[in-house]
Amino acid sequence: MAAVPRPGSSPRTRIKRLATKTVRDTGVLYAILDAGLVAHVAVNGPEGQPYVVPVAYAREGHRVLFHGSTGSRLFRGLAQGVPTCLSVTLIDGMVLARSTFESSMNYRSVMVLGSCTLLAGEEKLAALEHITEHLLPGRWAEARHPSKKEAAATTVLALPLTETSVKVSDGPPDDVPEDVELPIWAGNVPIAETFGRPVDAPDLRFDVPVPDYVKRWTR
Amino acid sequence: MAAVPRPGSSPRTRIKRLATKTVRDTGVLYAILDAGLVAHVAVNGPEGQPYVVPVAYAREGHRVLFHGSTGSRLFRGLAQGVPTCLSVTLIDGMVLARSTFESSMNYRSVMVLGSCTLLAGEEKLAALEHITEHLLPGRWAEARHPSKKEAAATTVLALPLTETSVKVSDGPPDDVPEDVELPIWAGNVPIAETFGRPVDAPDLRFDVPVPDYVKRWTR
């Protein structure tokens, strides 16, 4: 792969607040994006009003792929290359310091600035496969693929990972020395996202069991 | 409480895409906000570039409270009342339709448009208590409260819930009739966020057990 800018390499992605949580490792950027399912994507709207929407996404190489409806105004803007900000936040737990001020959360977060490219033709279909396989590993081989009409109704976008920032907060609370002497419990409570048991659709026509590739999913 | 606008009451919050998932019930708006921990908050930046950041928040009545550093440029803008968009998204599961096109996620999502008010004095401290008690129920009574210096370093904002939209997707996949005849498993896989076992801080000075109010937390 060609050399690509590391996280935090541009003036506007250099983290100023809680700079000790900054990570400049591209591997960590990739790992966070690969662990997430949903990103929040923003555009500047008219009259100073921004808009943010959640989108399902997948990382592929040094870019993020996501899709939406061709009928969406926000997606039409993105397809035309208006500047965007994409944010992925994974919550890993609550952090209980002795003080409320130092109490916080453990998290892994990514911010990407840039403009999207509209994908078409074979590249568009390959991107839809990639997104499906990130969200539903194993599903593309079995599910019915998009028809021409369905594909035409779908906007598929690629956002390059050229301007990014990464912040990671983990581990125990970081109290000021005086507070450590207080007789108050301190620590952290992990949060994890887990998959439950698959639920059959009520309109299943055949006696098809839950596929093995679905049973293998874990979070 | 005075009458307040329901979700989806303004032209710019009327949902056009997947309109069947629109909810116009203020109780559902409140329930989603009360179940979340982190919101994504956006502002229009210069040169058409938006910025989105994750924030911990709490709902109080018909507004959302959140805080950040007085040193943050984004928070300085919010404190001055620039228009913002706050988005809360809870992921409830993966939805496997027979087609990739109809496959999606179950989710509950809220979008709030508006401008924040900067809180000060007693109202600011009450808001910090409210946020702490939403995120860490029971903690305010035990933890050390903010010092004057800490409070001065914290920007606390209130965003009214006057212009909102709510979308909820739940239940089984919704395949087109022809696809239901395909011998492909379909259904959904629930996702849940759960708390793990509390972890003592390594610098605990006393033999303090994990407090009961922490043991009672469930997600």
C-alpha cells in the first residue's frame, strides 16, 4: 500500500483537548473502524445548520464505504463531494474517579474529514458486497444480490482516510493525588456489545436452520 | 409541563426517507434519550467543513444537557448559540432479509436541531449533578463534587427538544413477496449493550467494596 497520512497529521485534526489520549497509529485507526457498525456523518446545512445522520459502513483499505438512498438530500450533497465529517465512537465502559470531574468513559473514537467519491458500476457492486460482508459476514454468498433497480436507488460513497484523528481512553480513573486519599471506591465498569440468539422471521416458508455463518458471529 | 412540539413537527424534521419508521410520540423521544449514554454533536465549520464530536449527555425534562471543556473551540461555538444538530443512535440488532437490499439494522434514533444555552451558577451545578446521575446513578452522593476551578473549566450546555425527529426500526425483515419464496434463512440477530464486572482502580488505598449502587447497574 502507498504511504498514507497517519492520524492527526493535519492542523485541523491535531487534537488539543485531552491530547494524551491521541493515537497516531494507522493500525489503531483501522482496528476501531473495523470494530464499529455505525458511523455518524455530518454536512454543513443552510443557515449555519449542520445535519448528522447515522450510517452503516465498512472500511476497505484506506477508505470508508457507506451507502444511502439516492432520494436523500444529505446523500445527494455527499455524492457531489461537499465536505463531510464522519465519526465512529465505541463505548468501552464507565470510569468512576473519586471526583466527578475526573469521572468519564472509556472509549475508542475516530474522526474523518474529507469529501466522498460516488462509486458506480462494478466498483459500486463490489463496495456493496464489502459493506454487507463487514456487517453480516458470510451473508453475501447466500442472500439475493441487488437488482439493477435496487442498485440504481442506492448511493454508494467512498471517503478516503487521508485526514483523520483517533482518540482512545482506557484503563482505570486518573485521580489527582489528594483525591486518591479519599475513602471512596474508584474503578471502571466495562461495557460490551453482545449478539443475542438469532430470531427466525415469522414468514419463513422453509425449514431452514440459522446458518452457521450467523451462529459464528460474536461481539 | 407546558405543551411542547412533538417530534417531526417542523418542515426540516419531517422524515422523508423510510417514513414508515417515523415516530411522533414525545414519550418515545424521551425513552430513547434516557437509554443512551453518548450523543454526536455537529457544528458547521469554516469552508463548508462540518465537525462532529461524541459527548456524554442526559435528558432533563424537555432539553438535553451535556458538557465539555471551556478550551474546546467547538464548545465555545456551541456556548455562543451557533446552530447544532445532536444525534443519538441505539443499535438493537442486525436484520437479515433474503435480499441484501432489504437487509438492515434495528435501531432507535433521535435527531435534535437547535441552539444551546450556556448554563451558569446553581443551574450549572444542578446540570452536572443530573448528567452524573444519568451516567453513573447513585454516584453524586458519594463522589467529590466539582471545585470552583473545575466548574470554571467546564462548559455546560442545554439544548431544547423543540425541533426533533425520531426513527425506530424493529422486528423482522420486510422482504418483497417474491423473495419470501426463496429458500434462504431470514430473521434478526439482537444486539445488546451489557455492563461487565466492576474493576477496582489499582491505586485504591482502602478496603472499600464496590458500592451497591454500582452493582445495581444493568444495561
